[in-house]
Amino acid sequence: MNNTFMKERPVFPLLMSMALPNVISMLVNSLYNIVDSLFVARINESAMTALSLVFPVQNLLNAIAIGFGIGINALVALCLGAGEHEKADQAATHGMAFSLLHGILGSAIAIAIMPSFLGRFTTDAEVLSMGLTYSHIVFGFATVNMASLAFEKIFQSVGRMKVTMVALIVGCVGNIILDPLLIFGIGPFPAMGIAGAALATGIGQALSTGVYLVVYASTELPVRLRRACLKLDKELDTRLYSIGIPAILNLALPSLLVTFLNSLLAAFSGSYVVVLGIYYKLQTFLYLPANGIVQGMRPLISYNYGAGEHKRVRQLYQITLILSAAIMAAGTLGCLVASEPLMRLFTSTPETVEAGKIALRIICLGFVISAISTTSSGALEGLGKGTQSLVISLCRYIVFIMPLAWVLCRQFGPVGVWNAFWATEVLSAIVSLIVYKKSV
């Protein structure tokens, strides 16, 4: 089986065939994130606060899984594009082995640090108890999640996007079905509360992994995981991490940002911490579909770059940018028109709803222009230029937004934090264009 179609088919239909399964799966994943939060919010606001406080560490582990997976994805596709099939098998095998190791270490460390981590943000005994219960269960599945996401990137690297779509949908739908059963104790299931939400998440991840294992064992792929490829290869492993580490940092930076912003907002009221958590749940409904297009673009850019098709690389970047901007424009309109109904999905507290309305209407002003940063960063990762991609993410999540939020917060209160979001996107877009043009 070969995948030369990645450099032969017309660019736009090729990108759409690769991106649409990702967009669909990302929309389903976004729906799961929102539905999961809706069920947790029905427990009480303390449960929602606990979920918001655990989110940064949970996002960090996902960042490690996805970021290192991007390294696997890019290197496998680059090797296949250059006709180096043995190297592609080695990259996939080493990538899976390291992913499993990351899962074991990540699970142990995350569980160990959670008591002190949560204690930095709240002294509420109920919130602390719920946060620890949720985190201990969900982090126990970290190794399963790492394996699932490594398989996802391997399948994407060879153009098998429909498989990754099915695997993600199976996991998310299973999670959505299990949420009310395990949280509220419907039928023969015991009422587990927030522990049920965590267990449903873990079982959903296991279902996705199961799909990949079945498909891998029963079909033929251009790359295979082989025991003979496990021998140490310093050059290959260095290339994996040189792409993967910047990608991990790119995805982990939001966790650092959320932790920083929580510390600013908690000084005013716990309601603002809830608002920030709700915003990040809602924004996944936009950024995950847009990321689905970037995921479809990334292996195509890698393969075509490896094959020397530089004109197609430029076309892929331009089309992805336009499609991402269109998705973000729809999100902007939705936040401006329906900010109150969106907030009421998660909370009925009048003060929280009002604060959330203001936050959504301000933050969404930066959505469209953020497409420049996300597309440029994804394209650079596909080209194997992880450090340049990291520069863009550092601007978005640290260099600009943290000082702006700190200064504006002291001048205008929580509203200043919301304004720091769109201002950061404008500044980061300028940097992104400069970095991308110099790199490519």
C-alpha cells in the first residue's frame, strides 16, 4: 500500500478529504467536552470549579501526548515522502514506545502533585475533595490516552483520516452515554458523582484505543510497529523530540496560562475562575474543528515537503488559513449573538452569567485573526520546524498575554483580563507572519 496520492491529487479536494474526517471528529470531541461539563455542572458549582482547576494539569498531559504525536506524525510523513520506508517504521515504533513511557511517568507525577496543586487555588474542602477524586481516576488512564493519541498520529501520517475519525467518535459517544449513567446512577449503575465523570472519560479513551488496535491488526498500513525497530537510534530519537518537544510546549502553554489567569481572577471572585473554565470549554467547539483542518494539512505539508513539492506546500497553507478563518468568524458571530444562552448552559448563578456574557463578547474579537497564528504554527510543525512554531506559541501564551493581563487587570479588573486575549491575538498574528515567511 502506498500514499503517493498525497502529492498527486489536486490540492483543495485532497485537503478537504484529509480535513473533513478530522473536522467531524473534532466537532464530536467538542460536543463531548461541552456535554461532559453540562453533566458535571448539574452536580453543583463546586464540581464545575473542581473541573476548572484540574483542567491545566489534564491539558498538560494531553499536550504531551498530542505534541509528541505531532513529532511522530511529521517524521513518519517526511520519511515516506522521501521514500525512506524503513525510517518511517522506525519513527512509528520509537514514537509508540516513548508515548507509553510518557503515559506511565505522567500518570504517577500528576497524581502525586494534585493535592498541593489544588491547594494553591482553593481552601474549599468540597472543591478539593472533588478535584482529587476526579484527577486520580482520569490520570490513571494517562497511559491508555497516550497510546490512543500516538496511534491517531500514525494513522494520520499515512492519510487514514477516516480511521481516526471513527476511533474518536466511538470514544466520545461512549463517554457521552456513560456520563449520565455513572454520574447520576441511572439503571443498574451506582451514582458516582464527579468520579463517574472521570471514569466515563477513561473508558472513552480505552474504547478509542481498542478501535486502533483492531484496525491495525486487521488492515495493511504503509508503516508498521516492529520489534526489530526498537534498537537505539540517537539521530532518529533526536529528530522525534526536536519536533515533539516544541509541539508539546505549544500545547502545554495554555495550561500555564490558565493557571496564571486563575491566580489573577481568583483574587476578585471564584465566579471569574468558573467563567474562564466555561470559556475554555466553549472555545474548544471552535478551535478543535479549526485544528481538524490543520491536522489534515500537517501530514500533507510534511509529505510534499519531503517530496520537494514546494508549490503545493504554499497552496496548502493558504487554503487552510482561509478555512480556519471562516470557522473562527462563525464563532465570533455566535459569541456576540448568543453569549447569555451559552453561559446559561453551564451555570444559573446570575453573577456568573453576567460576567460570562461580558467575557465572551470581548474575547471573541480576536478569534478570526488567531487563524493566522494557528495555521502558521501547524504548518511549521509539519515542515519539521518545531522551534519556529514554538516562538509563535510563546507569543500567544506568555510573551504578550501574561504582561497584558497583569497590567490591565490592575487597571480595569477582570475586564482587563478579557481584553488581553484579543490584543494578544493581534500582536501574535504579526509575529506569526514574520516567522513563517522567514522560515519558509
